[in-house]
Amino acid sequence: MAYNSSEAYDFSLFEPQIIEYPVKKPQQSTKRDAKRPQNGKRVTSKKKTAPRKRTITREEAMGGSVSSKIKDFQTEVERDAKTTSFPEYGKKLLCFIVVCAILIVTYLVLNTKYDTLLNEISVVESEIQIQKGENVRLNAELSSMLSTDKVENYAENVLGMVKAENYQVSYIDLSEGDCVVVSGGKSADGGSELGGKIKELFAYIF
Amino acid sequence: MSKVNNRLKKRCLALLAVILVLGFGADIFRLFYFQVVKAEDYRVEAEAQQLSDTVISADRGVIYDANMNVLAESAAAWLVYINPSKIKDDAQVKMIAKGLSEILGDVEESTILKKMENRQINYVKIKDKISYNIKTAVVEFRSENELHEIIGINSDTKRYYPFGNFASTIIGMTNSDNNGRAGIELKYNDTLTGIPGRRIVARDANSGPMQSNYETKHDAEQGTSLVLTIDKSIQYYLEKGLSQAVKDNDAESAYGIVMDVNTGAILAMATMPDYNLNEPSVITDPELLAELDKITDEDEYDVAYNNAVFLSWRNKAISDTYEPGSVFKLFTAAAGIEEGVTSLDSTYNCVGAIQVADNRIHCHKHEGHGTQDLTTGLKNSCNPFFITIGQQLGTEKFYKYFEAFGFTGRTNIDLPAEASPVANVTYHSKENMGISQLSSSAFGQTFQVSAIQMITGVSAIANGGKLMEPYVVAKKLDQDGNTVYEKTPQVKRQVISESTSKTVLSMMEAVVADGTGRNAYIPGYRVAGKTGTSEKLTVDGEYIASFVGCAPADDPQIAVLIIIDEPQGAVHGGGAIAAPVAGAIIEQTLEYMNVEPVYSDEELAKLNATTPEVINMTVGGAKSTLKGQGFTARVIGNGDKVISQYPASGQSIPMNGVVVLYTEQGKTESSSSVPDLLGLSIGEANRRAVDAGYNIRISGASLDSEVVSYRQSIEEGTQANLGSTITVYFKTTSGVQDD
């Protein structure tokens, strides 16, 4: 609250102020702090207590004994972090960079190979198309050489063949199905005969 | 002071605001213009700059016959072009022209030189649809002479027709753009055309293709394939018969159809002369070429040549109409029987002419046929009899059947350019059908029908009265060969009853057995048919001879229609010149379809005999064996034993045929000159052939006593082995005239 003021000066700035700061006791570390390594030793957490609020003056906050302790503590933690965690983080970073580099190189190699294979497929596909075309052309040539009129002309005029007359063709009625006749006048039902013989054989043995 | 400053300040601010609004406004406006108004244009432009889009052409579908023989198929081919703007000097021009002409074969050097005259252009096509071998040769030539910038090769497709002229008027062909131009290729162009593929590649700063990650490819899809109802073997029989008919009769053309009467499927359809599907613009007919060569004026020659080419593409079986003549009497008879105005017992006394209104219409037999029943009337093809039936039917009923048999509309066959009947132009409308028109129409004169209409109508008579819709495409197949469509035969309507159908068929059978259709008689098969001869309405003194038949008469499977246009010579009747052709086609087709022949005793007595085995017999023993079986022996050499015989045992030769016996080594073959066997009866031809040491095979109307030979398979004067069989074709010319 200002006792006196003008446009140029704010005298309230020169008055003692009471500011409320939540103060953390350095001894009472949080759970996270407990997990953090300190000088190679694991700090175990003590009984959890709610941070107690204390009213301190500005002077205390700026230059009091508590603040100097906090400062010392923070400096110490930073120094420890610099001296102890850098090599580990560096290794991890290096590992990460190496893995990334490997992945990138692998990707590039695979991509190149993929492109090469695609090109090869494309070449083979076009070759297949060409060969298919050739196949069609050659088949067409073959068919034209084996057309009915050419075959008939060759057979009649070069080979002297004569077409069979209608009456020379015998028509067989297959409407009742095919049947097999075993030579020697035996029955066509060979299976049952064989079965009978086997039965006879078993009867003889036993 | 402060007021002035404030005002200035406000003005500055206002000015600044205006500048800002105008500036940003213009930008926003331009942005709107580019992004919204001209968005599509710039998008296209950007794509064109950044993307390379190549069309992958799709193959057309394959065309198969009914037995899956390939009739048309597409394959990759190439196109050669030249970039004249890159040519350095005249020496290079000559070198390119000479080299390409030698490789391409049918492209003249002068033609290539002419194409390269204009050096300003950068693309001149030299030849398209070249094969792989030729393309490889061009590539080698280009590499050897470092002509990469001048000679270019593009991909192309070529349609192959393996059998050249075969079924050309049905299949049709494609143009240079791979689109159908005639026939099935035109009618089913959309079906056969595949879906083109695309290959889109992103281009780099140098307009080169970027890596494949930036590539999108859509494969081309082959067009749908078609399976036709056309049977390669039956089509061959038809084409062979028609081709011979044109040659024998020096006719303008001949065309015909073979149809499955029960389904309407077209088994064969041809027009002669035809053309080569692989070279559709080339005329190969020497007579036609000789006629064209008479034209001296170059322009006139070009026009005549092109007209001749277009004419050769015409499928006359569906595009042309003709006067049916006496064949139409079948429909008058069917209508009369169905309506009860006539029957098999009806009689008519033909006195040689009949008075119709003010005209006296004569029968082709001027002295008259006398009293005859309906079957005899059809056998004699008596005009007055059928005029009378037509008059008894009356206009109303006659027109009803004329329409019902499908003569007033298209058949809707799935082929392009079907002739469309026009009332009072191609036929008489009901309103304009007076007694004269009715009378002339009743015996098939003064109107026109197409061949496809005629055979569809005759099939209705043969199949029990059902008018079928004719078709040539039986199935459609996708690119994996799966059936995606199958044609179901369509019955348009029932025209006549089954009993009428059977009655008319029996009358038709009598026509072939003992009437004007005797030349279509086939031993062992029951053939029904009707002959027709008519004078052309459009050309004076020219005729159209036709024959329509179906077989077997007791259970019809096929119908055959043969039309010979403008036959030359004294004999021009359908019974004399068209019936033998139809008979031969029916015989071969029924054999091919495994229809078993059943011979009568009379037929068996006239059939050929099979030669016995006489090798290793003594000459005397062989002679007596042959004589005992009715053969004549002819001995070559002075040996005692027969060492070989010709024809060999089991061969078919006519009764009283000759068997040549060879008795000495080294004299196993002996040839002689084939005698003239034309214009003879069967007995005379056989005797003359045997005397000369040859055998004959009889073809044609062999049961008729009045037959005369009109063709022999080995021409007179040809050197042939003794004992060879010469096929001799017989026909009768008496009692078959029907006009």
C-alpha cells in the first residue's frame, strides 16, 4: 500500500513488503527427487508432509539464510547433473543418432533395391507382352497353315486321299453304356470272381 | 496544433487503411481468381507440367467360333515413324529411305523419300502394325547408323485374323484406331474394346521421370471375348460351295446361310466373293482387277477401286434384298393350310396361265401342268395354283401371314447393316395390296426379302411353327475365360401349328425326292426343300437362283439357303444351279453332325464298293477275285505275282471300277493323262475313267437316271497316277426349271 505517491515516483516501492512464498525444505525431497540419483546414492523419501507455508519478508526471501541454502542446494544439484549424467545422455544420443543413420541408410538401400526390382518387373512385363504378341502371331500363322481348305487340298491333290463315303461309316449305339468283355469267354464281372477265389483260398487255409 | 496533428494523423491512418485495403483486396481478388475461377485450368496446366501420363492400350477381346477356334485376336505390334526435322543432309535421307524400305518390305523407297520431303515437321508415320522381328531389325538399323533422334518406334496393337478370308463378312475388321469397322467387330465394338490402362509418373525439373514412388499404374483391361454360333467346319462347307457356284456359273455373287432351325443360331453365313480380313483394302480377285485395270484415268480408277473394296465388305446375306420367287410358295401353302383354304387333297387344273384383273399370268410350263394336288403343285412349282391359293386367302389373311413370318420387319440379328423392309417399296402394304399385288406376291414376285428373313421364315416352317430370332453371338467371356453372358434362344411368335409345319415339310421332301429340287437329293438322308428362280427387278435379263432346304426332314436340325446372283448361261434355275450346292452342304453338314444315314435298298444297290486285298496273289487269282466282286483289273508289268495294288485294299471305288495291279519292282507307279469326264451320265463317265485307268467317285444326284456330270475334281489333261479316284459331280437339268 502506498503512503505517498506522485506521477514520477512510486514511494510504495521503498516500503517494506510482505510477500508470501511457499518454501520447500531441502531435506523434504519429493517422490521424484527421491528417484533421482544424487552423488551416486539413492535418496530415500521420508515421511510425506504437506509443504508448510511460512510468511517471510522480502529481505528474508532475498538474502536470508534459507534462501542462501536453497541456492547452494540448487547449485550443487546442477553441478552434480553436469558432472554425472552427461556421458550417459551422450551415449544414448549417440546410439539414437547411429540407429537413425542405420535406418536412413537401410531405407535408402531398400528403396533403391525396390526401384531396381520394379524396373526389372517392368522390363519382364514388357518382355512378356512382346512374347505374348509373338505367340499370337505365330499361332495365327500356324492356324492359317492348317486351315481346312489347305489340309483338304493337300490330302486330295498331293497325298491322293479320298474322303470316306457315308456308308463306310459304322454307327455304334452307346445309349446303353459301355461294357468290358474279358477275353476267353470269361465273365466281365472279374471283381466278384476274384472275390470268390479269395474266399475259396481262405476256406482252404482255415 | 494538437488538433492539426490529430487530423493529419487520422488522414494518414485513413490513407494507410485505404492502401492496405486496396493492396490486400487486389491480392485476395487475384487469389480468388486463381484458386476458384481459373482453378481447373491451372490444375490441368500444373499436372501437365509435373506429370507424365501414358495410356496403356487395351487388347480387344478375342472372337472364337462355336468350338473355341480363334477367329480374331489382338497382339502387341509396333509403329515406325521418322522425325524429318532432325535430318542432317540428303545423303542421310537416301540412306534412311533405302534401309527402311528393305526392312519393312512393302513400303517403297520413293514413298519414304516423299514422306521426308517436309523437313519442318517432326513426325511422319512410315508403317504401323509391324511385327517384333521387323521392329528388332529397325532398332538394329537405327543403332548401327546412330539415327536415334530420327527414327522412332511406338507401341501399337494388331488384330490377327488367322484364317484370312474365312467368315470375313461376319467377323468384319477394325480400322487403324482399333475400332470395329464391319461385321461383329463393329456391332460388338463396345464389348470387344477393353478399358485402356494409364501410367502416371511425376516428372523432375528436367522433365525426366522421378523414382517409381511417384508412379501410379492402372493396368489395361482386355475387352470381353465373344463366342460365335458359327461352326468352322460348316462355314468351310458353305464357303467352298458358294465359291464353286460363282465359278461354275460365272455369277456376280453367291451368298448363303446355314441356320439351326430350333434355336435360330447361325451356323454359317457367307458371301462370295469375299475379302481378306488381314488386308481388307486389297482386291485379290484377278477378274475384278483386270476390269479395274481397263480404267486409264487415275482418279476414276481410285474411285472404282474403293467402290469395289466397299462392295467386297458387304454382307449380302443380311444387307441385300432379292426377289424370292417360287421359294415363297412355301409360305402361301403354309398360310392356306393353316387357314383351311387348301389341303393336301386340294386339286387344281393348270392350263398354263391364269387371268388376274387385266393381266394374264403364265405358268413357267406354258402348256400347263394339268390337274394336280397340292404336293404335286409344289413339286411342279405351278404358279397359277399358288395364285389361286393366295386369292382364296384374301389380302387380310395373306398379309397376316406375310407379317407373321417376319417379312415386314427386321429379324434383329446381331449384325450391322441389316436391310430394313419398307412398305410399298420392298413389299406391298396391306392397304395397297390389290388383286394383282396379292396374286404376284402369292408366288414370290414383285416384292423383295433379305436372305436372313427368308431362312428365319423357313426355319419356322421346319421347327413346328415358331419364328426364332436369329443370332451369331452365343456367349461373352471375360478376360479369365468366365462366361458373363449366354444367349437364350428367343421365340418371337408361333406362326403356324405343328401339324401345318409337318404337312408343308412333307411337301418339301417330295420336291427334293421327285420335283424341282432333285439336285439336292442325298442318298441316306431325308432332305426337304424348295427351289426358286426370279427375274431381277433392277437389272434386265438377269436372274436370281435360289434353293432353301432343311434336313433331316423327319426331325429338322438345319436349314440351308443358297442364293446365286446373276448366273450366266442358259441354265439359271434354282433347281439346276443352287440345289446341287445346297445338297452338298447339307450332306457334309449332316455327316459332320454325326447324323446317321439310312439307305434304302435302291440306294444301297447304287453305292460304291470296297476294293479287296490281292497283293501276293497270282495275277490270274487276283483278276478272278476282282472280277468276282465287280471290279476291272489293269495289270502293269510282266510278273506272275501281284506286288502292289492301286487303290489299296479297303478303298471305296464305284461298282465296276478299276484296280491297277503292279507285278514288277520299279514299276510301282505309272501315270497317265486324266480324261474329260464332263457332260456324261454316271455309266459313261465310269466307263471312260476305267478305260483310262482311273476310278470315279460319284457326287450329287446319283439316283436320278437323267443326271449329267458337270465337274471333275482332277481336270482333264492332268497327269495322275493310274488307279487314282476322280470325284465327278452329277446333276440333272430336266424337270428342275421352276420360274
